[in-house]
Amino acid sequence: MSSYLNNVWVATLLFPFIAAALSLPYAIYQYRRFGSISAWKTFLVFSFIFYLLCAYFMVILPLPADRSAYYPSAATPQLNPFYALEIMWPALERLSLTSPASWWAFLRNPSVYTTLFNVLLTLPLGVYVRYLFERPWWQALLAGFALSLFFEVSQVTGLFGIYAHPYRLFDVDDLITNTLGAFIGSVVALPLCRFLPHMDDVEERAIERGAAHTSFSRRLVAFAVDMAVTAVVLAVLRFAVPAADDTAAGHIGLLMGATGIAFMLVPLLARGQTVGHRAVGLRVVRPDGTTAPGISYIVRYGLLFWVFLLLPSWVAALFPAAGSPVLHLGDEVSISSAGISAVLFSVYVTWMVTIAVRAVRSAFKHPFVMLNGIISNTRIMSVAQADRLRTARHEETLAEELHELDIDPLGTDLDDAFDSSFDTTSADEGVDFDPEEQGHI
């Protein structure tokens, strides 16, 4: 039992790194497909990953210290089906339904608890396949067989060639019991699914949230992608102009060029979408959801990057020395680098605090609006939210027009207005229209 707990502990230590590596791709997929991330589904997905990690470590750990060691007990695969049943048969014969001691002795038999462990190992897989992936029992059966085959191949190949010889036994009975465990898990999940939210409902609510509100986390994922794109563009520019970083002006020029391409040129060519926006289904639009003019992208991101975020670089270029003199009202004063750093630090700390406050408010469905968005009269919205706002605006405009014409939007007055217009047109053309003669259209 202690070895099993050690394997779980190793999986627990490694899991945060795997989760961190998968978080961004998972967020991009969820935002792009559903518009928001469901906490319940996220818990299920990452708990499934943690389960797979634990299950695999149960099979391959502990690892031998000598990669060239030969293990006679694992050299020849066990290919006799139900051989484990033959081994545990004497223990079954000694089992008495009325004797708790015989049950305890039965469960302590190595062949018995090993077989039960192999069944329990893949039982959660069947539950996940049934509930999370909404697949029937036969697909759970196939998934259990495939996972078990992967485990056994890992063993017979010495962890895919890392070890010169197998250090654990390939056992066909493990394939059988693991597959059986996945099937049992699929059956057990049937009553369990009645008490848990249906995955279709979970995804439908995520779509509704994404269409109604653009979360800060969604924008943050897009910004992270765009900053990665900016880093790539900056690397290309530095390779193309290697001497640019030698001067302050050249360094600023590289930064302006990289951010200008990623955050201004790309949206101009892609109708308000950066690479990150496109990845998660966002767009820069006007507050009413309509398309923003091209100059808005330059104003929005020029204020953010070229003015605000590049402010330390501008200051360093203007005041390269620690005590550069600055004329102020005719008097020469000296601004120290420490004083400049303190002012900049205060400005950026205040900015980060306001970002955090607005991010918290965004979690409660308040719009996350930055100053550069207000100045440029732009907002970052999901494509679905922008479409919804445009549709609502169109419906309001149409209702106002119908109201000005005194037309019932339900259709009665509209039909009457059409008939009246048709009769007037026919009279102007000198045409008599008799419904009985013309029939019904």
C-alpha cells in the first residue's frame, strides 16, 4: 500500500507542471468553442488528467536504478488467459460466506488483491468515458483495452527502450481485468449521471455566458497569445536589423515595430482581430458592437504600448545619465535616476491595482474597460456578443421605424399597409385587381 501512495505522491508533485503546460491550450479551445470556461467541466478534465497520471505511475513505478539490468521474472510475457484465476482458485475454495476471517484471508492473497487492483485501476476511466465524454459502454470497453494495452506495451518494451530489458511482466490477464474495470465503471456511472449536471447543459450555459459577457480571463488569454506573437516578431526584426539594439532609438524602434505589427497592422488586415483575438473569438469593435474604423486600432494600442508601456524606454532615452539636468521655469534642477524610477514605479503599481480591481468586477459581469478603449471609443468583445448587440440595435431601429409609420410589428398593420400600397400602385397603373378572378397567391 505504501508503494501505491508513493506513486500517487509523485503524480501529485508532477501534476501542477503538466496542468500549467496544458492550461493555455485548454483555455483557447474552450473560449473558441464555447465562449467561456465552465468550472465544473474544467475540474472534470484536469481530474481526468490527474487520474491518468496516477494510473500510469502505478504501472511503471518504481523505476530501476540500473537501465541495463536483466529481470528474469519479467523476461517472458504471460500469455495464458485467466491464469490468475487458476492461481487464486485454492483461495476461492477456502472462502466461506459465513466466515469473515476467510474473507479477510482471501483478500490478503496476492493474486486476489492484484486482480482487484487491476479492475479498480481502470474503473474511473469508464466513469469519465460515460459522463465526461458521453460515450456508450462499448466505447468505454475499447478505451479500457487501449489504455491497458498502452500500459503493457510500456512494460514489455522497457518503457519504450529507456531500459534495455523489461523490468515488469507483460500479463494478458491485466488486459482482461483492466478492460473489465472500464466496463464496470461505465455501468456504475449510469445512476451517477442522474445526480450530476448533464454535459450538454454545462456547455450550453458556457455558450450563453460567452455571448452575454466577455470575461477578463478570456481577454488575458488573447493578450498572452499576442505577446507571444510580438516576441516572435521582435526576434525576427532583431535578426533582420542586428545593430538596432545598439542605440536607445533603435531599441525603441524595434519595440514599436513589433507591437505595431502584432496589435495594429494585423487588426487592420483582419477586421479588428489580432492573432490572440482570433484564437479565442474576440474582436475590437465600437461600444455598440459595430465595426471600428482602422484608425481606432492605432489609437487604442498606440496609447497602450507606444506611450504608456514604453514610457520607461522613452525616459531612459531622454535622461540617459543619472543626474541629467532639466530646465524648469528658468531654474536648472537635477532629476536622479532613483527619483524617476520611483515615479514610474508608483504609476505602474497604481495601474496594476486598477487592473486587478476591474478584473474582479469583471467576474461579476461588469464590463472591463481600459482608458485607451474609452479614448479610442473601442471595446474588446466576443464575436457572439458583438453580433448580439448589433442584432438588438437593428431590432430597436426597426421597431422605431415601424412605430413612426404606425405599423403593428406583430404583422396585422403591416399586412394592411402592404395591401394598401399594392392597391394604390395598381390604381396608379390602371389595373383592376379582383381576388376572385386572380385566385390566391
